[in-house]
Amino acid sequence: MKKEQNKDSKIGIMGGTFDPIHYGHLVAAEGARHHFGLDVVVFVPAARPPHKGMREITDPAHRLNMSVLATASNPNFEVSDIEIKRRGTSFTIDTVNYFHQTWPQSAIYFITGADAVLEILTWRRVNELLDLCSFIAATRPGYRLENLAGSLNGLPPGYIDKISVMEVPALAISSTDIRDRVRREMPVKYLLPEEVENYIYEKGLYLD
Ligand code: NAP
């Protein structure tokens, strides 16, 4: 994004591991763009998300390349390597701070999966984060909203209104399932853009 533009604009930051990016993510981003009137949605693949367990995540360069391939055809989508360049654990507060400082007039919306938002009380400097941006929690069909409501109870008054929930039926697709399918030589066609599918096979990702 150009620094001189976007005064008073609305910026969506799509945060995730994107291992790999799939149509669920793209539909969620486009839905958020439309519903919240966002001018742009910037996909920010995490270098190392804070709450990851033992699973080895794919090289950030591959996840970045797949994000670029997947979003190239949408003029309202961009990809940022800010977290990958920063290396180490990717704390959302650092990313949102960067966007806020670069585009101080803009309203920022951080979009991610509801299961990640569920743990927001444990995120680094969560109050400051919610002062700087709104959250859009994308849920899969059948998601139990009371899970989210329960975990947000501990937020200070006023902050809860800064978190919106958006049901995204296409999020029935999941990165975990795609990795598993590739490993088992099952088809992944129509679950993710063809360019990303080809990239996965060319680079031999998710085989073990
Ligand atoms: P995750 O555990 O990999 O994902 C949790 C769930 O949300 C999964 O079902 C995942 O589905 C879905 N999901 C992830 N990103 C999504 C997106 N952008 N749109 C729709 N669904 C999405 O989550 P994560 O990648 O570790 O964390 C998500 C984001 O929150 C990252 O940007 C991460 O840096 C941030 N985060 C920050 C902190 C912190 O600052 N302390 C702590 C935790 C997370 P798929 O597997 O299909 O994507």
C-alpha cells in the first residue's frame, strides 16, 4: 500500500498461518471486505504464530508465495511480508502498531479465525490491541458461538463491541485437512486456487 493514500480508509489485516491458504480464507476476506466496507485486505502470513503447538510449520517463504499466488487476481487484496521479515514469534500488536503508525487516519480491522480469537485474553498487550483495531472472527459452519462469548467475558467493558463474528460457510475447508489430503494422495482440487495446488505439488509440500 502506498503511504500517501488511504486517508480515512478502512484497512483489513488478514492474519493467519496460511499453511496453505485456501478458498475458505479468500471467501472470508472478501466477505469481510464487503460487509465492513474495507478498502483493502492485506494478508499477513505469520512467521511463527504465538500459540502453535509442536507441529512444524512450512517455510515462511512458501507460505508467502502461496498467499501471493492466491490473491493476485483480486485488486482489493494485497500481501505483506512484514511478519516474515520481522522473524521470530509474530505478535499481532507489533503488526497492528506498524499499520497504525503508517496510516494513522485509517480504521484497522484484524480478521482471523474464531478459534484464534477465542484465546485473545492471552494475547500480548490485548487492551492496547483493541484500542488500535477492531476484530473480525471468522467462524466455520456449526461453530458454537457460546465458546467465543464465554472466553470474551473477561474483557474490560467496551472492548467486547470491538469484536464481530462472521460466519463463513466456505471455512468448512481447512488447512489441516488439505495437508492431510496431500499426504494421503487425495484430491485437493476446488479447495484452493489452482496456482496454489500446482505450487504445492511442484515444491513437494506436505508429503511427510
Ligand atoms: P490457527 O491456530 O492456525 O487457526 C485457528 C483456526 O482459525 C483454524 O481453524 C484456522 O483454520 C482458522 N484461521 C486461521 N487464520 C484464519 C483467517 N485469517 N481467516 C479464517 N480462518 C482462519 O491460528 P494462528 O494462525 O495461530 O493465528 C491466527 C492469527 O492470530 C495469526 O495472525 C497469529 O499471529 C494471530 N495470533 C496472535 C497472538 C498474539 O499476538 N499473542 C496469539 C495467537 C494468534 P485454517 O487452519 O484452515 O487456517
